[in-house]
Amino acid sequence: MRKSLIGLIIALALLLAVSVGVTVAILVASSKPVVNTFTIGGVDITLTETTTEYKMTPGVTVPKDPTVTVLANSEKSWLFVKVEKENDFDTYCTYEIHDGWTALEGQTGVFYLMVEKSSANQAFPVLKNNSVRIRDTLTEEQLNAITVNPTLTVTAYAVQSDGFATPAAAWQALNP
């Protein structure tokens, strides 16, 4: 009887050990992994213009249509244009910047705007009425005295807006 009692105690002890092990196994849990994927965003732009050479005739408005296009699915961005006048451009011609562009404080000829992300291309003309006006006060003598033709150069830049609270900070990061 004693052997049966010892056998019974051992059996109960084993049963207790197995049930504790099962309980521990039931209390242990794990989650499925969460995969974080980091993709590369982008900002893509083009700068186009129909014509780049013009005849200067006093009083004439010539078509000049530099247009910056932010391509579809580009990230929200700061868009800049730098307009550079050379060879006495202001003596011979005038123009205005298209509505929507804002002059960047402290930078000559730099203008900006904020562009939201879009699934479509977004075009932004640079010059108001897509034109440059040849001054009507020019004389034939002045025009014949030109040795180096005046130029107007437009360059476009874009940078994602994330990380840049102001257009000045974004422009500085571009460091053109």
C-alpha cells in the first residue's frame, strides 16, 4: 500500500508539473512582427519655354513663357525660380512675375511658392501674361549701340517642404 501511495503521490506530482507547464505555456504570448517600410519620396520638376531668342522692337510685347511644372506625385514642396538679368536688361525690357509667386526676402530675383502634392502635373508660369515688354522709349541709335545682347535667365529649383518651416530655410538648403 505504501508503494501505491508513493506511486499515487508521484503521479499527482507529475500531473501537477505538467499542468503548471501547460499553464506557463498558455500565459506566454507573442505578437506578429510589424514591418515598417520606408520609401523614397521625390520632387520632380521641369522648366520649359517655347522660344528663347527675340527681336527687340521698341514698344512691342514679345511672348516669353518660361513655365515650371511640378510632376505628378511629387512631394509637397517649396518651388523656387531665380530670374537673372544681364547686359543692361532693364535698360531695354520690362516684365512682371506671374501672380502667386512671392519674392524671397534678402535674395535678388528669387521667387517662391508652396506646391501641394498632387496626382497630376502642376504648371506654374513664371512671367505675368507670359511676356516681356520692349521699352517704347528706345531709339534706333540705342539699339544699334548694343554690343552684348541683354539676357533674362530663369532657373527653377524645388525641395520637399518636410523639414523646412520657411522658404528661406529651404532656399539655404538648396545653396544654388
